[in-house]
Amino acid sequence: MIASFAATMIVGALRLAPAEAPPLQRPGTSAVEAQPESDPAPVDTEAEPEPRPTDVEAEPEPAPTDVEAAPTETATETSTDTETETGPELHVAAERSGPPFYTEADLAELRTRHEVDPASPPAREAVRWRCLIADPSCRHSFEIQAMGGYALRARQGDVSRGTVDRWSSARAQYDFWLSLPALVETEGKSRYTRMSLGPKGGVIFSDGGDLWGNLGIAARYWLGRGRWAPSIEITSALAFKLGTRVGNDVQAEKFRMQRGPVGFQADVGFGLGGFGAIVLGGQYDSPLAREEVPEEYRVVSSGMFFVGFRGNILWGGPAAAAVAAHASTRGVQRP
């Protein structure tokens, strides 16, 4: 039974097999070349060649519409993709000839997105006096300060008795300040000085023709950004005596240079803009107690507490106060 089934399968396979194997084709040969040489295809020598088709002019392609050419012609256009129910939707901004490429509506939307105040900041006021009067808008300023005030003075008396001489007098001070930015804030395109720091130096006049020099630093911290913004002023300096007005029974009273050791002076002021400030401060003069120094040239410990008004001389008020204080020192009698 198995033998008869195998014979049937073989007979069926022989019937389905092709009568002749297909010709072997190699690369670079056509179907005609692959045919066997024994049966070449007949060639009709009498048939005329078919005429070649005439050249037909190609129709010009239609020009692209304006909507399709818009994205390629303008390089400054902006587009945003938004998802809709039907699919992404492309929005093309209107063409602009030049910057700025954002309208006021775009800027308002940007401020709302980042929670920025939509109102534009007010324009900054122009700096006056070429920064000769301090202003938060100034980065560097060179000021001439004058102060006139009242001073409560004290001086060491007789050492054996431990006495101290106390009296009141006026105090006039003239300083030169160079303010440099130490802390700067930026708002948009504007820069403001929050704190300034720089060197200062000047002279101090008091009763009896006493003259001191001082050299130190001055700092100012602004509490606002306007021209009349309040400020806090702090100064500290080394003070050294330069001379005094002395006289005796033999010699007439006149101003003489007098060497003195280095002391210290400091003050703090509460000002309004760079125009003026109420100042509270103190000064200490160290003694010159060398044994070889004659008694008439000896300097003892002394000092003062003072309160006054200081400001820029370009305004006029501080200069008038300093000149009045300077003139009143001639009439003070010290012990």
C-alpha cells in the first residue's frame, strides 16, 4: 500500500514538472541573448523601422501660490503649532519689514506668562550737574561736601588733680568725596547704584584756629532710586592736627603750625538725595607725651562730639552753614 502511494506521488510530480528547463540568465545579458543558439529568433529584414516620435514641448509647471511661497520668502516670520481636534494647525505671523519682530500684544502676552507687571517702567530722569551731586543713577561721582555744626569739646586738664576741661564751640569741615559703585542694581536697560564707597579727605576748623586734616573713606547706601531718595552716609578717617592760633605776653597771637599725633574721627548721617544730611559724630585726638617735647608744644588728649548739617556745596545751603560755623569759631573762648 505504501509502495502504491509513493508511485502515485512520483507520477504526479512528473506530470507537473516543465518539459524543458528555463534558459540560464547571466548579469548584463538580455532575454534574447539567453535563448539557446540552436533556435535563433527570426529577423524580419524587410520591415521598415518605426518613425521616432517628434519632440513635444513640455508644459510649464504651474507657479506656486502665494500661500505656499510665504514660508520660504520671509525669513523673519514666526510660526507656532497648536493642536486642534482635527490635527496640528500652523499659524504664520504677518510679514514685517524689520525689527522689532514683536508687537505690543506679543509683549503683553509674554509679561502675563511670566507674571511680569504689564505696565512699562517710567523713563529714568536725566542726571543733573554731571554727577557732581550724588544720584542713584550715577556710577561715579566727585563731590565737594561742607558741614557746619555744634561741637561739645573736652580736653585733659591737670593730671595731678584729674580734671577735664569742657566747653562748647562750632565746627566747620570741608571734604572731597570720590564715590565708586560697590553695589549695583539693574532694571531693564537702567543701572542704579545701591551702595557707593570711596576715599575722602579734607580739613576741619574749630575754635581758637585749631586746624586738623583728615583722610579716610566714605560710604553711602541709597534707600531708593529717585533723585530725592533717602540715604545713609557713614564716614571714618584719620585726623591729625596741623596748627593752631596761639599767643602770649611776648608774642602776638597768630596762626602757627603745630605737630600732632594721629587721631580718629567718624560720623553717620541721614540724608535726602545727595543734597544734604543731618550728621552725628565724634573725634578723638591722641596725646603727644614725649618727654623731650617742651611744655608749650605738648599736646594732651582731647576730643569732641558734634552734630551738624552736611551737604553738597553746589546746592548752597551746606556751604552757607559751614561758612557761618567757621566765622563763629573766632568768638569762642576756650579754657
